[in-house]
Amino acid sequence: MPTPDAHRFADDWVRAWNAHDVEAVLAHFHDDVLFTSPVAARVLPETGGVVRGKDALRRYWTTALQGLPDLHFEVVDVYRGESTLVIHYRNQRGDLVNEVLIFDADGQVREGHGTYCPSAVSPSR
């Protein structure tokens, strides 16, 4: 399966996030996307950290952004695998995060995983 240009994708991704443009981020995602994140579990507890479908992902990110008006990401590096990109970035709190994105044959994200250092997602934060 094809993997997009790593640096171009990461540049588009971080630009959209820093503009708080959820629709621009979602444009890269398949309608039936599966996304996991410990932050999703905190923002929308009913998900258990597993978000299914683009509409649910939109709801998660829109809700999360309402509580994070200072959200800002800085890409540290990007890693490319077969049908997979990992965007290693620093968020507005200074935490290092990895976004693991798996692409389908059409070049859309079919599956994504936000991964954090355990201390960054502790209940006290």
C-alpha cells in the first residue's frame, strides 16, 4: 500500500493542527477510521479511548480543542514504514507524543494511534 511523502504529510498535519482546523486534519482520514488515544478516554470517557468513524473523531477533536485554546504542536521528526507514518512531536505542554498513522490503498488514514509517555496522560494532568 502507498505511504504518502512523510515530510509533506507532517507539514500539512501540523499546520492544520496549529490552525485548530479540525476539518483540514480530518481530510486525510477515511470515513471508517479507527483512532485510539488515552486523551480520548479522558475527553470522552464513554469511548474508552477508542474512537470509531470520522464523525466520532470530529466530535473528539472538537471537544478536546474547546479545552485547549493554546494547543500547538512542533514536529520533532517523522518516520516512514510500509503504509505507516509516525509523527513524533512536542505539544503545548512540552510533552513528547507519537502519532502512529496507518494508510489504506487510497492514501487515507485508516487507523491512527496517539501514544504518550505515561506521565503525560496521568489523571492528575
